Amino acid sequence: MWPASDLALGPEFVEANNISQCKVCKLELAERFSVPTFWWENYCKSHNGYFGSQDIMTDGNTNAGLEPENKYTWTKLNIMTYARATNNQIMLVFDAEPKTQTTLLDSLMPPKRNDELTDPFWIYYRVLNDVISIHDKSIWVLRDRVRDIEKSYPNTGSSDDSMGKGDGERSKPNYRVLHDLARHAIHVAETTSVTVNVIRGIHAAHMEYLSSQSAEGLANLRAKSIQKRVRDQLLLYDQLAVGLQNRAEAVKDRLHNEIQLSFNTVTQEDAATTIQISLIAQTDSRVMRMIAYLTLAFLPATFVSAIFSTSFFNYNPEHQKYSVSKMFWVYWVFAALVTVGMFYMFRRWGPSQKRTALTR
């Protein structure tokens, strides 16, 4: 608790998961700090970020306090503030890790001039400083990973001669790593976009709060100066968040470009490999054609020689004459039958076109 005359802030770190199981605890928080019942619903717990505020009226029709709540994800940060009309504020921080608790306490420690405590929204621009810092670190870490991927691919040139001549690293991209980086880039872009919307919601609620205030005289001038300071800080963090959102989108687009480049490079090198295979196939085709020519050159003569070497032909050296047996027709009969039989067996038990199609 940090007092400043009649001003005070009391931060309290609470275990939300434990309280959500305690009905009495939730009723006590609702009674003392106006914590709404929907705060404990699953759709609020699992939401990626939002901001809301509510004026609570007493029996005398005066403001009992201003209750804004802010929830951020990525680094777990659930915040609800309860501002009394007496300029006392209670801030409930749910499920904050010890490091987050220390960071929040350091951010909320008032400077030498603690007159900002008169504006209940001063807490948010202090917290937003840490939120912007976390977003900036996460975006730059992702950007560095993307840049490493970009630099790991050497420039092999744009000519057709460079097709398929990479150093092997580009041809074998780690798609699992690229997929994980793309997933993280989507999350970072989502959270920065949500942060922008939340900051604008805080700013809109602050403007509504300012319009409801009525102070006069010197106190009015001082209050306006404080309120303007808080408003300017909220506008500043709005601009910073928009810049981070644009950077996150740019990093995501760069990563998507690298993924597309990896796919296109692999496709290009596959095409180059296919061309090389076709060239090799053409060489094989020329060799087979030469073998066919040689076969055609020797097969007829071999066939004729085989026929004349059978016993159906007889050469008489004395008379220098060839004689043909009258049974030569037997050769043609058996040759025709065997040829027809082989064709029949091949058609009957060989691989048919239907079975070949099914195999494909």
C-alpha cells in the first residue's frame, strides 16, 4: 500500500484457479471488490484479451468506485482493479508468476510525484509498458529466427544454369521448423492485434471517465493536467502497439515468403532432376536402338543359316548341289504350331492390360 495524503494503491496477488473452486471466496470478492460473476466463466479464462469497466452507484446515487478489468495472455496476466470514490484503489492480479509479480510491483512503484493516483487509469499505462516490452521481445526473437533462415540460403543466381545447383541446404528445408515458426508467428500477430484493441478499449473507457468528472478551480486545473498525462501515455502505447502489430504482420509475411520459396525451390530442383532423368533415358534409348539395329542386321542371316543347317537340306560336294527333303513341310507345321501356341499362352496366362491398370 502506497499512501499519498488520501490516495492509496493496494496490489494483491491472488490464485484464481483456487478461488474459482470456492463459492464463498467468489461471493466475498464480489461483495468487497465488485468482481463480476462472469469473470470466473471459462470463456473469460480462455479469452485471448479484453477490457471492460463499470460504474457502481451507492444508495446516495454517487459513484462507489470504478471497476476496470484487463486480461492479457501470452505471459499470464489477469488484472482487475477496484477504484473507490475516495481515491483508494485495489488491484487484484490473478495467477501471476513470481517474476511477473516483481515486474508489476516495480512498474507500479510511484515516482517522486504520485499525484497520478487521482486518475484510476494510471495503473494501466504503467502495466502497458511491460506488456509492450514483452511483445517487442517476442517479435524480435521471431524476426531473428526468420532472418537466420533468410541468410542461410545463399544467392545461387537467377539464371536457368543455377537450377538444381544449390548447396543442399536449400534443397532440404526443415519443414517441421518452418511450420512451428509459422504457428508462433500467427500467435504473435494475434496477441499484438488483441493488445491494440485492448489499449483502445482502455482509452475509450478513460475518455468516458474524464467526461463524467466535474472539478472546479485550481483542483480542476491540476486534475486536468494529471488526466491529460495519463491520456497521452495511453495514446503513446496505442501507437507503439500498432507499430508492433505491423512488425508482427511483416515478420509473418516474411516467414510465409520463405516457406513458399522453399516449396518453389524444391519443385524447381525436382523439375531439374526430372530433366536429367529424361536426358539419361534418351541416352539409354539410343543404346537400345543401336542394339536393335545390330539384332536386325544379324538375325535374318542367323535364321537363314539355322534353317539351312538342318537335316532337311543336304549338300552334295561332288555334284555341287543342294537337295531338299520332301518332309520339309513338317518343319513349317511344327514351327507354326509352336508360334501360335506361344502367343496363346502369353495371352492366356501373361499380364493382361486390365491387371496392369489395377496395379497402377
